[in-house]
Amino acid sequence: MNQAAQAVRPLITAEDVSKTYITASGSPLLAVDRVRLDINDGELVTVVGPSGCGKSTLLRMIAGLDDHTGGSLKLDGTPITGPSRDVGVVFQSANMLPWMSVRENVALPLRVGGKHNPQAGRVDRLLEMTGLGEFSSRYPYELSGGMQQRAGICRALARDPRILLMDEPFGALDALTRERMNLELQRIWQESGKTIILITHSISEAIFLGDRVIVMSARPGRVLRDIEIPIPRPRSLDTIIAHPAYGDIAREIRGLLNAEGTVD
Ligand SMILES: Nc1ncnc2c1ncn2[C@@H]1O[C@H](COP(=O)(O)OP(=O)(O)OP(=O)(O)O)[C@@H](O)[C@H]1O
Ligand SMILES: [Mg+2]
């Protein structure tokens, strides 16, 4: 393949990806239905959809934590068969280990593998950046839900992964912290060139952060619409709402979600 062709190959490719769970009672449940999606290197793509439509399932399959039962899912042209070192995941709940301090939890991915990691200094910088600096020696039970979630974000960033998959990372945060984290994430993304997929229930957050917003249907989750956000970067929270495209896009997404029966 020549260089030009390589440059345009998507980093993540989902072709008709489906997932059928077998429930505890033994009956099949189609959670994700033939999702087609290309994510380019360096893109920040946001995903919205009704609760239970399969967003987390899709993210876990891309992370290699859950297998797909139909279609093809590739990372850099290679079928995804398990977790990759290139991928960091921020889960919907923080999943902190209760017997470790905040700093130890955040540094955990650096310790896995047993080597001293020269990036250990990153941990303290990340904790400072997310306002957790003075809490680094505390234990998870001493933190609020929002603080635990911020620690989860630090943990995913600690290894500096090329791809970041974020499952409602800011859902538990208060409005002001959430706005600050939106700006921080935009900055990290612009400076690092990472590829990010972020699930959110917030239409405004999806538009603010996304190069594209993927709108999913109610379960079984399909891609209803893939909407380009033509708003220049860096975006600020004030200017984005004033942009002429913002209102139309927000209304379009709301209309799609309303038609699916849920808007959060
Ligand atoms: N391990 C599992 N076994 C059986 N069914 C599951 C399992 N995990 C998820 N499901 C079902 O799959 C569907 C999609 O779940 P998923 O967690 O992906 O939704 P979601 O879009 O992330 O929802 P939310 O917005 O509420 O987080 C739901 O109906 C859920 O009940
Ligand atoms: Mg979910």
C-alpha cells in the first residue's frame, strides 16, 4: 500500500458489527445491530443514544474486552481479538481498587508489566491537572463520585495510549467541573493527536467535543446518523452556542433521540 493510501485508512473500522448476549435465562438479546463506523487517526468522535442501546457494549468490543458476534472489527487493519496496549479505557463507573491510594490506582497501568516506567511523573501531573493533587494519598472511599471518576480518567491517560475510549466519563461530575474537563479534554486531544471515542448523554457535550457525533438508535443499537460538526477549534463553551450551526445540529440530534423515545 502506498503512503497516500495508508494515510487515509481509518484507524478503527467496524463493518456490520453485531452483538448478541445470551441472558441469564438463556435467551438471546441483540444489543448491537450491524454497526458500520470508520474512525480516522486523530479524530475525536462522540456517541449519543438512548439508555440501553448498546453504547457501552460497542465501546467494550472496540476495547477488545467483549467479543462481537457478527461482522468485522479492526484496529489499524488488524482484527480486534483482545485488549491492546494502544487503547486506554475510561469506564462508566470509576472501578477504583479500594485498598490502594488514589496515586497508586492511577499509576496501576504503569506497574502492570513490572517495569519501572519513566512516565511515572505523568501521574502527579495528571492528578494536578484534574484537581486531585492534594488527594493523591487518599483512598477511593474518601473521594466523591466525581473525584473518583476524574481519577479514572487519569488512570486511562497514565500510559499515554494512542486511542482513548471514554464511556460517559463526565456523567458524575458537577456542571462546572464537567465544563472544565471538557476544555481539558479538548486541549489534551489537540496537543497529543490521540484518537478519542467518547460516549455521552449530553447533546451539548457531544457537539462541543466531537469532530463527528454518532447518533445511535434504541436497542438494538444501530447508527442512525453520523453528523460532522463544522465548528472550528479550539472551541470555547461560550462561542460554540453562538455558532450558527450549533442550534440546527442540536435540534437534529434531539429530534432523532425523541423519535427513538428517549431524551435525557
Ligand atoms: N453481560 C450482559 N449480558 C446480557 N445482557 C447485557 C449484558 N450487558 C449489557 N446487556 C444488555 O445489552 C443492552 C445494551 O447495554 P449497554 O450497557 O451496552 O447499553 P448503553 O447504551 O451503554 O446504556 P446506558 O446509556 O444506560 O449506559 C442492554 O439491553 C443490556 O441490558
Ligand atoms: Mg453504558
